[in-house]
Amino acid sequence: MVKRFFLFVLFGFLLLSSCDKESTEDEVEIDDPVSSDMYFPGNNSETWEEVSTSKLNWCEDELSSLNTYLEEKNTKAFIALVNGRIAIEWYFGSFEQDSAWYWASAGKTITALLVGLAQQDGSLSIEDKTSNYLGNGWTSLSLEKEELITIKDQLTMTTGLDDRVLPSPDCTDKSCLQYASDAGTRWAYHNAPYTLLGNVLEAATGVSRQSYTTQKLGAIGLRGIWIKLDFNEVFFSNARSMARFGLLILNRGIWNDNRVINEGYFNKMTNSSQDLNPSYGYLWWLNGKKKHMLPQTQVAFQTDLIPSAPDDLIAALGKNDQKIYVVPSKKIVVIRIGDSAEQPRFALSSFDNELWEKMEDLECH
């Protein structure tokens, strides 16, 4: 299905502008935020510095095993950055550096950042009622219950809207947006209220989500396109654009000494956003929290999200194993796109744990 979208010719029409850096009351002054050894690729350049795996003390046998594993698991592209430099860049089959692919729900993290930028601009506050932007009656709830839902609830998956509704939890029609609990009292991975964040952004900023993405993430050279698929809005790009976005997150919202998003919002976005599922921030998944919940279940699993991965890992996780992993302690960003590594899954799968076992084994002993 996605192959037809490869024809949108490498995003040449996206002339990205630099990011607005207005400060807000959330902004925090920081000292030496980016390592002096950190590298950032040029915004409009295909040149990207590399670092040899031998310099990193990564073993050839383990690298070969990782490559074989990724190919067996239907991977199309895999990138590992260390200090911003490319340590691994592998493409499989007919997939190439300029090939486009969908981010699936990994693209939720772009929206999380855009909402923060809109707040930074003064276009909205995440504490605002969603109905301020979508109007009264955007759900099937009573007005009293509907007005409990805020933009922050959409960011944290705590709207209280029923994710079990038929025909699909993706459905954004008013008739599909039904009551399950008061906002803030129930965590459920629910695509419909997330998707409507795009409508909130457009109402608040006065421009389309595509235009806002282009305008605000131009400074990092991100090139891609939002495409509507059924009810969903899905982001498409090449693997290097995913890596650029991951590098921005690795550096806590700073790109080449320029702050893109204020640190106050960044900290909230990438830390536990509520107690129900501490492994979830603002549309980002978090490791090392000792408890997590997953899509389509109300069970709380008493383990880390990815036990084999470093505790400080944060992740953008998309259906069929679209992945952005960011590990600040190792100054590493890992990107994986492709077909499902196993049975189709919405976010987490056994692939995550297996992959990080292999990543942790790369260093020679």
C-alpha cells in the first residue's frame, strides 16, 4: 500500500524555514547543553560525518550478526548515530537512502514537539480545553464531561474517551468519541484524540500541520510529508530525516547551538506525564520506569518497557516496528524502519528487546 507514496519525489517542494525561538515562562537556562564533540549535519546538505565502528570498539562479528538479524526481520533501513555521526547506515533490498517510508505512530512525537512549539509561540496552552479549538460538541459526551478534556490529556492519552469503540479506535467522527471515564483518570492508547491534535494545532496556529512542520522544523533539515490515510494523519520521510529528528531529541531540543524547544516543555515531554502509565510522556515512550501499559489493554505490566535497553532510553514507536530510539547516556540515536519484524503490533514488540540485546553486545570484550 505504501509504495505509491514513494512517488512524491524526495520532498523537494519542502523549502524548510528556520525555527522560531521565542521564549516562554517554561524556558530554563542551561549550561553547556550540548557536548563539544557533538556533530550536526548541515540543514541543506547530504554530507554527514561518519565514525568508524572500530573507533567505537564495536566488533565485526557482532555487527555482522546484527546486520543478518535486521535483514531477517524485514528491515528496510537502519541507522545508528553516535555523537551525531553515522556509525551504521544500512539499507536492505531495493530500499535506498532517498526512499520514503511511513513513521506510523512514531510520528506522534513530531506532533508532541509541534504542540510545544505552538505553546512557546503563545498560540495555545496545553492546559486549554480542547473544545476551545474544536468547538463544543466535538465528542458525544455531555458538555460537562467534554470540557474536562484538555490538550494535555490528548498528549498523555488520558482523555477518558473509549478506545474500544467500533468500528475503529481511529475513528474521529463525533459518534465514535464516546465516554469511558473522566479525563485524567484512565490511560488508553487511543489514536482518535491524538489525530485531533492536528485539528487543534491548525485552529491555534492558523496554518496546516504540514506548513507548521515545514516552518518549525526547517532548522534541523527535516523533510517529509503528512498524508491522510483513512482517519489517520501519517508522516512519511526517508531514514535520515528520522535520524535528524532523533538527534534533536538527543540534544534536548537544541540543534547546533540553537534552542528549538524550551527546556521546560522538553523535560515534561520526555518524562512520566502521569502515574497511570509512567512509561509514557507526551506521546513519547520511556524506559526504566518499572511499570508500563500497552495499546489495547488496561493491564499494567510490572517491568521496564524494554528490559535489555538502557534505563534512560526514550522512544518513538510505530506500528510494524517503525522505531526511533534515543539514549542520552550513550549519546546514541538508533533508527529502524521496514515491514513488521514479527506479527503486526501497534507499538512495542519482542523485536525491541531482541534488538537492544544485540546493540548492547556490539562492544568488544
